Amino acid sequence: MSNFLDSLQVELIFSLIIMVVMAIFFIYAGKKFATADPTARPKGVVLVVETGVKMIYDYLKSIMPKKFEKSYYPYFAMLFAYLIIANLSGLLGFEAPTSNYSITLALTTITFCLIQFNAIKKQGLLSYIWGAVWPPTNLLSILSPLISLSMRLFGNILSGSILMYLVYQLTGYISAWLSGLIIPTTINFLGPVIAPWLHCYFDVFAGCIQTLVFVTLSSILIMMENPD
């Protein structure tokens, strides 16, 4: 049991926590929607959820035609919600789940399977298999979205986490050096002054941009393989 706990990656635990919190929130929001008056002006949780869903759906409509609405909009809406929370969870002291490659690879695998499913529908099974194996270089083009999407999200979030760790280490070192000259203390007093501005970029801006990029590229790749 102890060996299992030692090998368990902390990002997976945080990912599970995020999913449980999201599930509880959406169950609660669903009950609020069920009892809400459709003729009344929305407020509270209903207003927040309606606004978020409308923003995501309006964005997806600008990329994917309406025929994709029933099959793919809900998937991408939930993917967007999970990624934005996971990418910003570092602000709460979590290890961002998307800084773990196994999680970004798992998310990308879902998109990858949808791409191949639509490619088979469009080309037919035999044509798809032949096109995948001949010429052999075609196999690389098929696998490239799986590698590029997962590595892009993982690399950007992980690099931001590493840079912020180095910032805190540096500010801690400088704080200790300055405290030796002025007031003896081990408190990192420079970190809270400098780090928030960098968090705005590495956590908030980069997290939102990477969420948008992942969802956008995933939707475009699926749409390209979907039959008319």
C-alpha cells in the first residue's frame, strides 16, 4: 500500500479533486436550472453557467458548423472547463494537472481517437488503413496531432511552473541576503511583491491561451476529417 502511495503522482490527485469539484458543481447547477423560472431573469449560479456556456458555444460556432453542435459542442465545452480550471489551479497552490504529461496525453488521446473515427467514416475502413500504411511516412502524419497537441500543452504549463519555482527560489535567496544586512529574518518578503505579476502571465495568461489553443486545434482537426 505504501509503495502505491509513493508512486502516485500528485498531479493525478489534484486532477481527481478538480473533477470531483466540477461534478458536484454541475450537479448543483443542474438542480438550480431544473427549478429556475424560464421566464425570469437568470441570476446567481444560473447566470454564471449560462454566460459560460454561451461564450464557449459562440466560440465553437465560429470554428465548427452547426451540424457539429449535438455531437461535439458538449465535449469541447467540458474540455474547455476542465482545462481552464486545471491550468489555473496553480494559483491555489495545486500542482497543475496539465504539468503532468500522462494527463495531457490522455486528453489528447480522446481527440486523436475522434479524429481517426471521423477519418474512417469519411474514407472507409479499407481506404483508411491503406492510406495509413502506404506510403509509410503517412503514419507519422497520423500520429503527429497526438504528439504535438499533448506536448504543446504539457510543455507550456510545465515550463511556467518551473520558472515560477525558480522565481521563488531567487527571491527567497535575495530576501535572506538582504535580511542579513538589515533585519535578520528567513521570510521571503520579495516573493509576494514580484511573483504576482509573473503569475499573471505564466498562470493566468498562458493558462487561458493554452486552453484556447488546445480546444481550437482539436476542433479544427476533428472538423477536417468529418464527412460532409
